[in-house]
Amino acid sequence: MKTLYACLIASVAFGLPSLASAQSPDAKYCSALANKYSGFLAATNQQRAADPQTVNARAGIEQCRAGNTAVGIPLLESGLHNAGLDLPPRDSAWTFIGVTHGPRR
């Protein structure tokens, strides 16, 4: 019985960090949106602009960093759309899986 508990503890200790480091598709998409908007700000020298759209998009970046993708994604999508930029593909991870494992049905 002690061996069973030792194995269980070891599997939890080594398994949880690997699960925590995996990003959900929403987290990856949120990160892609944040990176694109940050690049836009840097390219247009709007790092300190007080424009409401910029403020909302920056809030979206912070929400993504905090893991709150449900709030961050719409704010960043709106900011990129208002800036006239295309959104990054949302399902790029699924496209990769489809290519490596056959066509999607």
C-alpha cells in the first residue's frame, strides 16, 4: 500500500507541471492577438496613447496575461479590427493536427 501511495504522489508531482505548462487554444489565440497588437503599437509609436481603443486593447493584453481569455479576446479583436489589421488565424493548431494526422472530416 505504501508503494501505491508513493507512485501516486510521484505521478501527481511530475504530471501537474506538464499540464500547467500546456496552453489552451484560447490562450494561444489570445497570446497571438496580444503580440499582434503590441507590434502594431510599437510600429505606430502609440506606446502611451490615451485613445480609448488603445486603452481597451491594452486591457485586453493584460486580461490575456492574467489568463482571462473570455475578456481579453474580444477587446483585442476589436482593437485590431479598429486599427484595420487582420486577425491571426484562430484554429492554426487544429490545422496543423489535420495536416499531420490526415484530413478533417
